[in-house]
Amino acid sequence: MTVLERHERRDHTLPRGDQKAAVVEAMFDRVAPRYDRLNRIISLGLDRRWRRRTVRALHLPAGSTVLDLACGTGDLCNDLVTAGHRPIGVDFSAGMLANAHTDASLLRADATRLPVPSRSVDGIVCGFALRNFVSLDEFFHECARVLRPAGRMVSLDAAEPTNAVIRAGNHVWFRGIVPWIGARLSSDADAYRYLPQSTAYLPPPGELVALIEGCGFTAVHRTPMLGGSVQLLSGTIR
């Protein structure tokens, strides 16, 4: 049994394999028009700060070419431009790309099968999307393939707090209140039930770091934020 399969057992209602890819694509197509507004509300406005921290964690000089994988409507692309980088946004949701609000180059593609030459980009960022990939192993291997030597990968995502009190509060907000908000502001309660539940796709921190290292990254760091409800993962390609 793989790492992913072991941890998916925590929630048997979550889709898997090809079904997961189809469900996730259709879901993001549906929520795209109101996605940014709901992100601001769900994160209590902290998402802007987290994105800026993600870009800073690249530690790359201005002018670097950076892929924003699962770019959504382009928020991280805009932060990359502000930092002086040259972003290319990639997403497999046509709805998200149609609602993008960025001047960055955009590409519709599967992040695990990028139409990008090997060793051709300086950095990669990914915001709140690891849970949506069918195979994390394929994703990180693909990141390693397209990065130049000493290139950087930084991923921002949700996490499960280890502190029992914070974890309880996290569950009340993300599994109770967030679906309620989503149902009223997006008319898609199912999508905003899935998003909190999808943290079950992620391996525990130690296994996630080991997985990234096994795909060819060194100096892999995991930084918890917001009481452990959010995590920042970074690594450098050999």
C-alpha cells in the first residue's frame, strides 16, 4: 500500500485515480468565477501574506523564470511579477484560466506532465494544490525534471495541526463554517466540503519531506504556519 493510499483511508468518500482528476477539474471549473472572493474570506485575508512568503522562500534573483503550477486565477503569478520574476502559470482547469487576472503567460496542462523542456526553469511555486494531484510522487519528479541545477521549488498548502485544541478549532472552521459559506456565496457546497476534507490526501509531515527528498531535492524544509493549519515546503534540486 502506498503512502497516499494509507492516508486516503482516513476519508473513504474522497475520489481517487482518474475519477479524482475528473472531479477536481470539474469542481474548479465551477467555482472559478467566485474563487478569489471566497479565498479572501476563508483565509481571513491571510492568503496574501502567505503568497508573499512563498515567493520570498524561492531565494532567486530578479528575472528568474518561475512556473506557478496549478496557478488558478493568477494570484501567485502577480506576486512573482511584483518580485521581479518572469512567471508562467500552468493549470488544467479551463475555467480557472478563463477567469485569470494576470498578465503572465498562461498554459493549460497537467502539472505531472508538463510540456516544458528538462532543466529549463529557475523556480517553481504551487499554492494549495498538492492535495489535488493524483500522484504526489509524479508531481515532485516532474518538478525535479524541469528545474535547472540549484533551482528552487516552494509549495504552500493546508495541513493538519498537531495541537488538539488548534486542530478542533481548525475542524470547526474548515469543515463546518467554510462549507456553509461556500454554499451561500458560490452555490457549491460540495466543492467547499471537498476542499477541507482533501487534506486527507497529504502524508504526515515527515513522510512528505522524505517524499520530496526522494524525488531529488536537497535542503528540504517544512515550515508550519497559522498554528500548523498551513505549511510551506521548500527544496533545492541537486
